[in-house]
Amino acid sequence: AAARMPMHASRIEAQLGDFSPEAIVSVANAFLWFTADAIATRRRIPLHLFLHEDWAAIITLGRTGLTYDLVRAAARTRAAAVLRRAASRFSVSPGMAEEVSRTYGLDSLVVYPSRGDDSPEPRVRLRPARAGRPVVAHAGFVHLPGNADLLRDIARTVGERGGHLDLYTLHSEAELKAKGLVPPGVRRAGYFPAHEMAERVAATADALILTASF
């Protein structure tokens, strides 16, 4: 798919009309960033990339084995060429910057995610101590094995105490089951706008687990 994405450049450029961009900004996720790179190269304008995940690991689902290892190696070779051409690279966390340096030997500037209009109010949320079963919350995708392993461990620990791990995610029940995240220790809580999610977690959970730090 990555090899085919530059072929879309002509069609996208045709939609620009008289507009002549001075630069292109893209996110190194999925495959459209390869189209962005093709347009930037053709027009000889800067490409600025935001990095928030190990792209090669994501597209291979972090799986191991000869086939996956070969695909991952090829994906990193293709990604490296684009990353080197980019006029600037921005990582969303120090950990991502370390990953880019370790994997590609490239520097990147850490720029933390910004707050939008739907962001929760930045305040400490407290509720009275309560007796009962522990509830731990996690929000976001569970797409890498290490993340799923950690959440399974948490679910088992709180489950032994009669509690639950609440997952605020867009994953379906079937997708969570495939990762071993199943009831009764795990509950799929749904996915909500950021401000609403903050209030729901504050009202129902004893702890929020962050598997990656921003």
C-alpha cells in the first residue's frame, strides 16, 4: 500500500487549482503521509512530519515471525527515506523521540499534543473514599502486544479482588476478546468526547492507567 500511495499525488494536485502551498504537514500514520511526501518532492516544498507511533510495528500489528520481520524491515526502509527527506520531524513524546533516534538515527523535536475545544477542564477530580471493588480505567486503542499484555495483567490483578478494568475504546468486543481482554475482569465502557470521558472516569474509577506517557 505504501508503494502505491505516491500515485495519488497527481489527483490531489489537480484539486489544488490555483492554490500553491508553501509546505505540507502530515502525520506518519497509516499511508497518506507517503502521498504527502510525493507531492512535497514534486513541488520542491518542505514536508513537516508529526510522529506518534512506530509505523512499521503498527502495520504489522507487532507480530513476530519471519514474514512479519521481513515486512517490518521493508517498511522501516521505506519510512526511513521519507523521514530523512522531511524538513522537520516532531515527536509527541520523549519516548517517541527516543524511538526515532534508536530506529532511524534521526533527531526530532518533542511537541506535546495540544488541547482542543473539547478537552476536559484541567482540574484535580476528587471523590469521597468508598468501600467496594476496585475499578481501573484505560482509554485508547490496544493495538500493540505489550499494551495488551499489561492490560491483561491489570485485569487479572483487579479481578482477583472482585474488581474490573474499564476500557474506554473504539475496539469492538470481538477485537478485545482476540487480545484476551474479556469479561468479567474487563468491561468495555464505550468511547466519549474527551471532556465527557474525564468526568466518567473520575466518577467511576479508582485509578487511571497510562500505558504511554505524553
